[in-house]
Amino acid sequence: MIKITFFKHDDVLYGFRETGHAEYDDAGKDIVCAAVSSMTMLLINTLEVSFGIDVDYKIDDATTDITVTVKTALPCVGAEEKRQYAACGVIQGYYLQLMDMIEDYYDYLDVSVEEVPV
């Protein structure tokens, strides 16, 4: 099962941690893993390249666990409002898409939200 824990501060999602494997199918045929991996990289690339927003991420090559934080999403950081809005929207969109996926793949995905101080 892939477990995704979103980080929230003052009701704003600003990052997440992904651990585990979906085990929906064999490697190379696992559509759940492929979807989550693709969405994660889309999020990182959209924020970094398209919007020029700093994204801190770490990928553990041995386990493929990933941690992503985008402090620009937080009002307390004082980033330009447009960048804050973009960062916040992209992360929230990812969360909402995962919640839609859970309806069909609840045995392979677990999504939670954790209040994490900055």
C-alpha cells in the first residue's frame, strides 16, 4: 500500500510524504504506482519549472520513499501572493485527485493529513 501523508499548517497543505508500494500488479504493470509517481513528478515539475517555485524534495533511491515540502504555499512565509496561490492550488489539486483515486483503489492507497509546524 502507498501511504501519503500531507503536511498542513494553519489549514494550508504545503507538502507530503509518500511511502510504500501499491502492489496492485507486477512492477512495470502497476497502474496505481504509475499514476501516483506521475502525479508526484508533475507536481514538482509544474511548481519548479512552470511557476519558478522552490520545491524541497528528497527521494530515497533504496525505498523510493519521497518527501516534498513547498513552504511558498504558506502565508507565514511571506512569498509573493501569486506564487503562494499557485503552490497551494497545485498541492490541493494533488490531494483531491488522490481522494478520487481512493474510491476505486482503497486497498492500495492511504491518504492522511497531519498538522506539522513549520
